[in-house]
Amino acid sequence: PLAVMAIIPFGFVGAVLGHYVMGYNLTIISMIGLLGLSGILVNDSIVLVSRIRERILGGDSLEQAAIGGAADRLRAVLLTSLTTIGGLLPLIFETSRQAQFLIPMALTLVFGLATATVLVLVLVPSLIGIGGDVARIFGRRGRDAVGGAPELSEPDQGPAAAPAE
């Protein structure tokens, strides 16, 4: 969860910088855009983390899984962000009075995604690698540190394993 949520503040920084660069104030509509931005960034991060976890459970080392998972999901994460940015760019440059109140939300999403998309692909795998290293230092297995089920040393001896009488 930490690796997934750690990317959100970077998106917020990009959104605030976008407002500053374009000369707009942060508004309530901008804050609503921050909610949407958070959702997109968390979704991108979850897609990446789940692929890294799949690779670890498939037998890759933590380093191989982090690098390979980012490479595997590069297209999905980039296309999600680029299509959103491409769809909102015309709104940013719209001059009609009716669209003026939506421009701050579009700025939030465009600049936040432009900033954080690259960081999702770099920071999330790095944080997962750091988490695995910390888990190893403190004696936990790398699989367990990334959310995989810990390996059992003995088979479960529950009621189903008991011999029939």
C-alpha cells in the first residue's frame, strides 16, 4: 500500500506547478481534479504492483520482477495517462466563457499526470525493491514483503487432512 500511495504527492506537486505555470489559481474544481488524479495514479500503481507480484510468485527475483514488471506495464500506464492528457488538452486552451470554470480541473489532471506517470514507472518499483530489502534485513521473506502469501514449511493440518474413521 505504501508504494501505491507514495506517488500521489508527486502528482499533487505537478498539479500545483501546472497552475502556477499557466497562471491559474487553485479552485474547488482543481481540488476535485486532485481526487480524479489520485484515482488514476493509484490505478496505474496497482496495475504495476500486481504485475511485479505475479512475476515474484512466478519465480523471478525481486530485482528482476521490479524491472520486468515496469517494462511489462509501461504501455498500459503510458497509454492511460497519454489518452487522458490528450483528451483534456483542448479544454485547457478553450476560450469560451462556458469552459473557463473547467480549465483548473483539466490543468490539475494534465500536469499531475505528466509529472507522476514517469515517476510511477520508476518510483513504485524502487519502493517495492526497498521494501524487499528492508524485509530481508528484518528477517521476512521477499515474497511476503510484496504481498505474496508466505511459504508454509509444512502442509496445512486442518480438518480436511485428518484421516477418515
